[in-house]
Amino acid sequence: MATVLPAPSLSPPSARQVHIPASDGYLLQGQFWPAVMSPPAGLPSPELRPVVVINPATSVAARYYHRFARFLQQQGMDVLSWDYRGIGQSRPASLRGFEAGWLVWGERDFEGVLQWLQQHCPGQPVDVVGHSAGGFISGLAASATCLRRVCTVAAQLGYWADFEPARRWRMAARWQLAMPLLTAVCGYFPGQRLGWLEDTPSGVVQDWTQRMRRYEKAWDQGGPPSLMAERAALVARTTRLTAPMLAISLEDDAFGTVPAIERLLGYFPDSPRIHVRLAPQAIGATEIGHFAFFHNRFEHTLWPLAVAWLQSGRLSGSEPWTRTDLPAAASSAAL
């Protein structure tokens, strides 16, 4: 995570506001972007037209991805952008004592999103673009087995030892020390007042700042049997995801280092995974980092990479990136 300036929302008729019940009934807010395409190409029939769900990063509101959503919409895809509970338009009046965390976002919120799509977009293939922790959350819903393709961007779990070595201690001081201390004082993370992303529930902060090599190991420190069972269910659920996965990472992303990206990919051993890593200079950019992939200045350079994957599940062999293929059921040294 890093400081982000919110992208402006786009007004109708580009999208319509939708209300999505999570699996436990909590009402989430989202935006549905029906596909548009200029003649004479026309639109694919609904049974062939994908609907793409954008899973945000931790503490980032859905509005940040609206320009990217409109771009996908103009490529002939239906798109759903949405806020996790406690974030953006899905936050309650008060975050103090509010229950939320990565598991809740995946098991209840993303599950509700997938069930909503089954009802409102029946028969359409469902793809996911998951940014940062949104890539992990993509595998936590029981219905994630229905996904056709997954594209992750800078997706990792925030393990401090994976941070870029030159900046590791400064980043750890901010995100692993200052963030949880502020959360303990306020009862939630006051990100908006600090200019550090969105206000964030304390449970999410606990997940982000967990210090273990494996996310579920944070519970394996003498916790009750119920947490051990939840841990086992988490691992089992992510291994059931079989959708082909493209993981995009950037060389100047201090969070998304190669060990960090591969650590997350290790949770999805039954998915054919491709990791492509790009240097900003390869596309004439000075920096991209953890967030800027979704800035519209990369509409003609980075965004087509995601679109090509979502449309065909294939990549060109001549693009300026390094590529690592992890076949389904391959073991990962990061586990």
C-alpha cells in the first residue's frame, strides 16, 4: 500500500449503481458497466460476453478503478466495480468495532458478488481483475471455482520481509508499526485524514500487518481450534481455484517483489499461472509502482496486456517483459 490520490468517478450513463447483498446479508455498493462497442464490430452475445469483476486493493475505494472499468466496457465487456464492506461506499457510519477482514471480504463479500452475478448475468463467463490483496481475495469465495480467468496486478500479501530491501525498514516502520498503532488508538485506521488511502476497519489492518510468511500462520500461535479449522478451510479453498491466472508485476513496485508475487501464487497450485514482470523503462515510463497501472496514462501500454488475457487467455511472445510459467499443481519454493 502507498498514498494514492483518488481517481474521479465517472457519471452515468457509463455505469449504474447497484446494491449487492453479501452472503451474510450485509449490503455492498457497486457500479455495473454494461458493455459498449462501436459498430460495425457489435457486441458478443451474452453467453459469450464476459463480465469482469474488479477486486480492489486493501484500503482502496472502487472509484479508483473507474477509468479502467470504462476501458474494459469499451472493449465489449460487462464490468462490475464494487467496494468491500467498511470501504468507500460500503462503509458504515462508524468503523469502531466494525467486523471486516480479508476472510470476510472473500468468504462473504466476494461470495455475495459472485452469487449476484449468477442471478443478474446468468450464463456469462466471469473473470476477475484483482489488485494487490484483491488477488488473494479472488480465491476465498466458495463460488470462485466458477471463474473463467483471473488477472492480478501487483498482488501480494504484505509480508514485510518481501519488501524491496533498500526500502524495507522505512516501509515496515510506516505500515507495520505506525499503521497498527494508530488503529489501536482510534479503533480503526484513519487513512483519509492522514492522506494514506481510505479509512479502514481494524480487522483489515490486522490482516495487512500480519508478520508471518503465510497468511494463515498468523492464527497458528496457540489459537483456539475454531481458528485452526478456519485456517485449513482457507488453504483448501484457494487450492480449488483452477482458473488460469496472469500475474502482472512491476519492477519498481517495492511491495510486489518477485518473492512477494510468487508467495501469493503458491496459494493457487491448481491454476495454470503466468507471471509477467515489466520494467517501467520498457514502455517509456519513469515509474509505475504499486498503484499506477490503473492510471489512464497507461491505456495504450499496460491496459491492453490485461485485455488480451481476459479476451483470449493468451499473451504475445514479443512483448517487453520477463515471463515465468507455473503449471497447474507445480510446487512453489515460497510456501
